[in-house]
Amino acid sequence: MPHFQIDYSANLKDVVDMGALCEAIRAAAAGIETFPVAGIRVRAVCVDHVAIADGDPKHGFIDLSIRLREGRPDDIKKSAVADIFEVMKSFVAPAMESHSIALSAEMRDIDAGLSPKFGNIRDHLEDTA
């Protein structure tokens, strides 16, 4: 953990480079101590059908959901979500100069007892120490 899921409206496909946004979020998360590098997953999902604000199809959205294992203090989580949200805001700022875009983010704890995990990514990471 953590998992970062970006949901975005289809009208932003040609406006925001979502692959680059995923990488920007991954890189920022890797620099935040509370996010173990081996657990970082960033993905973006295009939402084809949306209705936003007054219904004008020019409006778009990018919503970031961050899920991580429970147990971190609230102040650490608040700082982490604020840092990641700032990365997203800065990345999208050029597009927001000419497009109507709503940004949002939310961090949620995952109950470790109800979320089994298995993988060997750590075995394949180079030791950076």
C-alpha cells in the first residue's frame, strides 16, 4: 500500500497526459516517508459517462482516491494527502487555464484484517541504501 486511483472524465483525454500525471504522483509518493515505495500503485481510469455542475459537457473532473493501510496518525495522513494534492494541482494548472476542471482527493484507511496482500515486488527492487 498505498494505492492511488485517478478517475477522470473522458473529455480530458486529450487535455491532460494521465500517464505523466500517474508518474508525477508516483514520484512524489516515493519521496513521502509514510508511503513504502514497494507498495505504491498509481492508476488512472477514464470515466465515459458523467454529469457535472450545470450539465455543460465542457466541464471535466479528476478525482484522486488514496487507500492505505490503517495505523498512521491523522497529522501524517493530512500532510501526505496535502502534498500529493499539491502535485496534482500543479500538474493540471496549465490545463485549467483553458478548461473547466474540478479536482478532488480523498485518503482512506484500509482495514488490514480485511485486505490480504501478496507479492514479490520487494524482491525485485534494487537496494538504494
